Amino acid sequence: ILDFGCGAGGPERAIVKEFDVWITGIEPDRMQVELGKLLSSNCVQCHARPETGAPLMGNPPDWKVRNEQGMDRLLVNTVLGLRGMPPLGYCSACTEQDLRELIKAVSGIEVAAE
């Protein structure tokens, strides 16, 4: 059983006892939690809904040509807005680093370590 950040509480202990399994836990760091909040309250409004016409998260064909333009171009498009996308992708609280991390999460772009 994989427990993601919730701790091994009563239900998990009961499962371990009943089914003779073990639990592995992962505790997300603060940045992952904050980016998850930003992602869920901003990006997924459009990038998880096919009817919006936005390129979809987790759909590489939607992102192939865009990702070939590189991270800097994706960042500029995000900051300025593009077609129906609002400037900053609705995230007025996002820093440049937040936007870069969100772009990676949404587009799947692979960026060389800096």
C-alpha cells in the first residue's frame, strides 16, 4: 500500500493487520503541496477539460509542437496569455518559478537541469 502524505492511521493499520501487507509512505514537500494547490485552482480549469480547446494535461500530442518551442516560449505565452488563455493562466499569485514548474507539470516538457 502506498500512502501519500496522510500518515499511517487507523484504516491503514487495520488493512496491514487484516491482509498482511506493508505500507510505504511518501511525504510531499511544501513546494509540491503548494504547486499542487496552484495547479488545481488554476491550470486544470482549462487543461483538464476537452471542451475548452486548451491542450490537455497528460496528452503528449497536444504538446509536441508547443514543447518543441522550448520552456522560454511557453513561459512568455503563459505570462502574456495566448488565444483564449488569460495572462498568467489565471494565477496572479504565481512567481516566475511557480509558472515554470506548472508549465512542466501541465505540458510534460522536459527541461535540462539548470
